[in-house]
Amino acid sequence: MVAGVSRFGIRPAVYLGHGHSALRSSVRDGGAVEVLSAGTARTDLRVKLEEYGALATLDTIVFVDVVTERVRVIQRTGPHGFSDVSHTQAYDIPLPKLGAELPHDEIFARD
């Protein structure tokens, strides 16, 4: 799995997949993580969600609100279907395509 999510927090548009770290800026498989901010939330939740959803190889899209410590997890359920669940309490995000999990404590680490 490509690094980019660590104890130091998440960088916007993090690529979660297999391969070299240079692939972080492109989404090829696995998932994508978007960190919401007041200035980008509208675009992230509308435009980017639609763009990510159109990528057939993308399995999981995560939107992180660091202010409220809330995550929205959108996961592919079939060729044209998605589940969309918001979590307001601690939740470790499964990444089925990668056989991994994104721990809540790592997402919101303050160190």
C-alpha cells in the first residue's frame, strides 16, 4: 500500500493503492481520501465525488472532516452501486480491495 496516511494525519487527495509513492496523486485502484476544508468542501463533495465515482477501479472514497472528526465512506457495491455512510463516532475504515483498514486513530492523530 502506498503511504500517505500516517500518524501525522492525511494529506488531501491521498491515493490508497499498490505501487510506487509517485502514484499518490493519481487514483488507480483502492481508494481516495479527501480532507474537507471550508474552502473546498463544496467541490470535494460534489464534483470530486462524481469524478471518483466514474472510475471503475476505485473501490472506496473517504471524505474526512477534521473539525468534527467525522468521516463519510462511499464504497462500491457493484458496477453501478455505492453505499454511502457517515460516521460521527470512531470508525476504522475497511479497504476491501486492498485487504487493509484505515484506523480512525491514524486519520485523526494529533502528533
